[in-house]
Amino acid sequence: MSSETGSVGTGPLRILIAEDQAIIRLDLRGILEKHGLIVCAEASNGEEAVELARTSHPDIALLDMRMPKLDGIEAARRMYAERPIPIVMLTAFSDRAVVEKAIAAGVFAYLVKPFKESDLVPALRAAVARHAELLAARRAVGEKPLRPVVISVRSPSGNEWPLRMERTKDGALDVRVVDEEGTGS
């Protein structure tokens, strides 16, 4: 038995499985546990998946696309909005429109059924790695102080109004008319 650790924590990845077909859910659990991963929660519908993502604190979610009560795309959207975690979509649908909807909902990887066992764990690990890179990039951007932007706006009467826009420490946008010395008034 191999052990697959993720970059999320020091131990094995904790995975939420959401699949409405019990036999597939059991198969997924077996594959993941064989690779040393921990299945921390199992859902049989989208609403249950969203709730379990709140309460079981998984490192990653593996969601079926077609589930009762709430489909996988909407479940992914809600989960990612509440607590951004990497999400892998598992589905029989591979058309471009469905894939784009899944990506827009926050899905990091996409597996088409029937999938090979050898594809599952690498897809999960790739999603965790891409998610970690995204979070690191967002943190790096957030650490850089934003410089003020000065633009010139023309009024309907033809007058030029130089404006200085700057983000304040609390996140608000401060917009001021620039005077002759270049400072906002």
C-alpha cells in the first residue's frame, strides 16, 4: 500500500466523495484508501456534499456531475465560495460547454467516466498542486502595495479633470481631484 500525501497538510489528503451511485462511491473509496488517502466524508447528493464540506473540512472534493437535489457544478460553486478547496469533477459528460461550466464553478480537474484507476490519484494530486499555486499567487499579489493611479477625465463641457485613485488600507477606493502640486484634494 502506497501513501499519498498532499501539500495541504503533513498527513494523507482528506477527501470528500460525492457520488449518487453507491457502488461507484464504494469503488472510489477503495481506490483512494488503497493509495493511503483518507475518505473523510461521503455524500449521495449535491446538498449533502455542500454540508459535509462545511463540517468534515476535507482537503479536496471529488464530485460527480449528475447528482440529485443539487448537481455537481452548483455544489462545486457553493463549496468553493464558502471554503476554497480543490475540486475534481467526475462525470460521463465531456462536451466543451459542460467542462467550461465546471471550470467556472471552481473545478480544478475533470475526469471522464469510465476512468482508469491509474488516473484518479494523479488528478487529485494535480488539483491540490494547482490550487496551492493559485493561493500562493493570490497571497503574493495581496502583499504588494498598490500604487495610486492618475487619470484624466473630460467633462461634457470639455474641461479636463485629473483624478487620483488609490486603494485605502481597509480596501475602499479613494478618488480625488488632483491639484497643481499633484496631490489629491
